[in-house]
Amino acid sequence: MTDDAHPEADRVEGAPHPRDTAEVFGQEAAEAAFLSAFASGRMHHGWLLTGARGVGKATLAWRIARFLLTNEQPGDQGGLFGAPPPPESLDVAPDHPVARRLAALSEPRFFLLRRAWDDDRKRLKTQITVDEVRRLKSFFQLSAADGGQRVAIVDAADEMNVSAANALLKLLEEPPAGVTFLLVSHQPARLLPTIRSRCRELRLAPLGPADMEAALSQAGTEAVDPAALAALSGGSVGEAIRLVNLDGLQLYARLVDLAASLPRLDRQKMLALAEAAAARGAEERFDLLLTLFDLFLARLARAGVQGAPSPEAAAGEAETLARLSPDAFAARAWADLAQTLGARARQGKAVNLDPAALVIDMVLKMDETAARITAPA
């Protein structure tokens, strides 16, 4: 059972937990690939669900877990009338006993491996430790007598320390009978190559505007501009929820509006943006603003090579990008500035530099670059 007094390491703030999310949007190809493997009767014991953070990997893992614990493998079926036709979807009725037990984290054939709560420091651990993997191994030993399918979700596999990763590798190399491992990974390159080689990959794609709107609606979040949210979030529902909760679309619109004045910098708008970043209790918004700076510079760099992106993420964005990044020379200048400002931002946060001063410094550097690009030849 989950302890309501402790935060859950695998929950996005402001959104339902993936186990409480019925449907995953925009990932039909991944679902179809899994169903095809299941129907073949020769399904792999290890699955690596990859893709950007927030595109539905954990939601799909829970859908697969519910499905596996309520459906027998085709190779295991028989009887007088033979096997029924293979399932066409991963859907499981929400009132199914297994679905109810999974929602309550009380299903005896399921194990969730994630960062644990540190009672001594009163916070979530920063890594999945080997002790948690040992608990997983003990679970397999205790549940073996029950028979039937068993499922373990690892969320996120990237968060395992070296000892935990090696312990999990041993389980993947010699998997217990009837067990399916579902590893959620935001950065699979960080995993041991031997772990990756023991799993079949399901790569999830970024969500487009229509799927983004549907996913946000399911999460109870209103998408005022799903196209802009899809563009700024990189197709990540989790990031889109953060944008909505922190007024990210309005913040990005202010940044675009400020950039429209370059290289004749509107200092009043610059100071207003800096003050918003430095407001009391605005730490999360400041972090988001730094992300939006980096994103805007990346869109500037791409515009010089590919043209302004469509659709716009803010009113007037396309015109501003086209003017400030008209060619490959400009694109290179903005790409170089993005690297420089990214390093400045990381250093500034590390030494607790005043947020307002950091924002002003970044805007002034942008103004200098815009002046150099737009200067007459």
C-alpha cells in the first residue's frame, strides 16, 4: 500500500499517478508491437520502455501490467474449444479485481521497484538502491508457489545505482518463470549495455496536439492551446502539465515579446521579466523560465536552417524568429549562445546568484547577439 504521508517518486506533480490513468494516447505503435509479441506466444521476459520524460511510458507500463495479470499467454491456453482469439487492445475494465488491487498496490503478483522513502532524512532517496532490488528478488521467491503470471515495473531504471543495476541484471539474465519485467527509462544510454541487451525496446513517440489535448483532459488539465503546449513541451504530457501549472505559455509569450524588441532592447520589459523570476516563492517559475530561454534559443537556431517552426508557440513568434535568425550564420550564433547561456545558468544556480541578475545578464547577451546579426553588412 502507498503511504499518503510520503510523496511518490514516480508521480508527476499535478497529475494522476500512472496506475490511475486508464489510457495512453499517441502510442498506438508501441501497444500494437506488444500485443503482437503477446499473441505470438513467445513474448520476451524483459521490456524497456523508452522515450522522453512524460510521453506515457509509465502509463503504458501499468496498462501492460493490468493486461498481463488478467490474460493468459496464448501458449498456456487450450481446453476443449481451443484458445480464444488474441486480444486486440490492452484495455482492462476498471472494476476488474486485478485492476482494483493494482490501484491499491495490493496485487500479490505485482512488484513496483522505485526510489524508496528515506526515514532518516525524511525525503525520497535519490537513487534506487540494491536493497530494493533484493526485496524484488525475495518477492519472486515468495510468490513462486502461487503460479501464474507475475509482473515487475521498474520506474525509472535510470535511477538505479551501480549495485542495484548489477543485481537487476542477474534477474534479467536468469529470469524466474512466468515473470515479465517492465523497465521505464528516460535515458536508456545511462543503463548498463547488458541490461539493454536483455530487454526488447518499446520506444514511445512525442505527442502531437490532438493527443496532447486528449491526454491533458484525462489528467484533469485544461489545454488552452494544445498546439503550443505540444511544441514547448516536446510532446511530453508531464512537461505540458508543468507549463500549465506555472503559466508557462504566458511566460514564453513574454519572452517572445521581449525578443521582438531586439536589438533595440525594451528595458522595461526586461526588468519586469527579471522581477517575475525573482519574486518570493517563484523558484519553480524561475527554473521554468531558464528552460524556456533554452527552448527559445534552440528554436531561433533551427529557424535559421529550417525556417520558423509551425505552429507558433506564441503570437508573433514566427516573425521574430525569421527576423533574428534569417540564415545559417545566425543559426550558428544562436546555437553558440545557447551553450554559453546554459552554462551560465547552471553556474548561477550553483552559486545562488540572484535570479533577477541572471535573467538580466541572459537578456543582455541575447541583445548583443541580435545586434551583431542584424547589423548592416
